[in-house]
Amino acid sequence: MKRLFGSAVILLSAALTLTACGGGDPLTSASTTPAASGSAAAPAGKVVVGSANFPENVLLAEIYAQALEAKGVQVEKKLNIGSREVLYDQVKSGGLTVLPEYAGSLLAFVDKTTTAKTKEEIVAGLKEKLPAELEVLEPAAAEDNNSLTVTKETATKDGLTTIEDLVKVSKNYAVGGPPEFQSRQEKNFKDTYGLEFKEWKKTGDATADAIKDGTVQVGNVFTTDPKIVLNGLVSLQDTKNAFGSENIVPLANKAGLNDTAKTTLDAISAKLDTPGLVDMMKRISVDKDDAAVVAKDWLTKNGLA
């Protein structure tokens, strides 16, 4: 099973280099009700690592926290907090020191008019638009993009390889995604590709399963979701670059990180790639391994712990 999945990850990672689709947003798809909050500034010398309340973000926060601890940094973890609306203000106030973020969605949050698409444009936009209290460190190669995804059977039957190919069939398709998917992306899809869907359904975290069982014909699935491989799905290529890149990037409170902490987090970003993230998420989502254990194994393998 492990070896077979490894081959699938290689195939998936190749597909991801061609896919830059977007629609949902992990940090705002999460609950807006904090499970563990803390807006008071962190004690001097302590780095408070936060996360949203979904497995991938918890994993990334565990990687940050354990790597910092390995370098002798005093760390407190506040995981499973909630959505970006909650988390962003906590980092800005200093209640959280650092948070794993998604570059394109973060820029769209702080600059509603942005047209940036590439990693370089997005990082430049963040450096310009973030308030004085905040900074982003080096982005990772790893991306958790959004996709418009279909079954292999649908792709073959209707001749679909790109989002543009959907134009000929979209009016007969139901599309699924997070609750905010339609309000954010309906106009964008129409303006960029001329797409108009028959029906929009709020399928949330179950979107990959909804595609597989035919509840919807196309859906917004995050590209690190192992179910793309396990359910035999195909993510369509975004040939017109309708959506920005979603590289993993640490969002930090400037006053809370010393040089050791920044260097450590940058070293993580230098090693973290999409195939590695997909493999770790397979262990968590499918094998049900603990996020802290998976994080430790990745850090050890990459000489960071």
C-alpha cells in the first residue's frame, strides 16, 4: 500500500505543477469559532505557534513548533483555533507569534483588489500590504492549491483536461465546494472561462466523496487531499491562471521572533514540497497517524530535529 501510494504521489505531484486552480480557502473554510483562543501578547521570549482547525494546518504548526523546540526556542502550541478571521487578529495582537498560512488567500484577505497570481507577485503584495506588526517569512515550494476536479470517467467521457474544457458541459453539471465557494468564485469563473454551472452545492469537506458518488460532477478539492488519488479523481489544469498560487508561508508577529526562530522557519520552507506534504497528509487522513508523530518523522528525515 505504501509503495503503491508513493507512485501515486509522484503522478499527483506532476499534475499539481500544471494546476493552479482556486476557489475555497482552508483557513476560512474552517469554523470561525475558536477552540482555543488567546489575544493577549505572548510572554517575552516565548513563541506561540497557532493553527486553524483542520488537519493539514495542525500538521504544519506541529512542524514549526517541534523544529523551534529543537533549536532551544521556548514554544507554546495553540492548535485547532479557527478561521483566518480569528487567527489573523491574534497574530497581529501578538497572542500568536507564528501561523502556517496560504499565500494567495492571505493576500486576498488583506488586499481585496489584488490581481497577483504568481508566488513572486503574491509575496511582494504581502510585503506591501501587511500591517507593520506582521511579516511573512520565506514561502515553501509546497502548495495546497484549490482545484476543479472530476472523476477519471467524467474526464474521459467529456474530454476534460483543462478548466476551459468545462465550458461545453458546465451548464449540465452540479459543482460542489466550501460554503463560500459560489459567492467567491461564480463571477470569477464566468469572467475568466465563461463557465456557468447548473447548480452549486455546499459539499464542504466531503467534496471529493461527492464527486466520486455523483452528487456533483465537478468540485473544489484542495490539491493535497489524498482522496484525489484514492478516489481516482482528476484535477483540471487552470490554463488561464484564474487563481493565485497557495504556497505555504509562515505569517509572523515581527516582535515575537528572533533570528534563530526566523532561520529555523526558513529552513523548514526550504525543505517542504508538495509531494512531501501529500505523503504526510496521507498518513494522517488515511493511515490515521498522529500529526505530532508525522511532523517529527518529517523533521528527522530532513535533518531539522
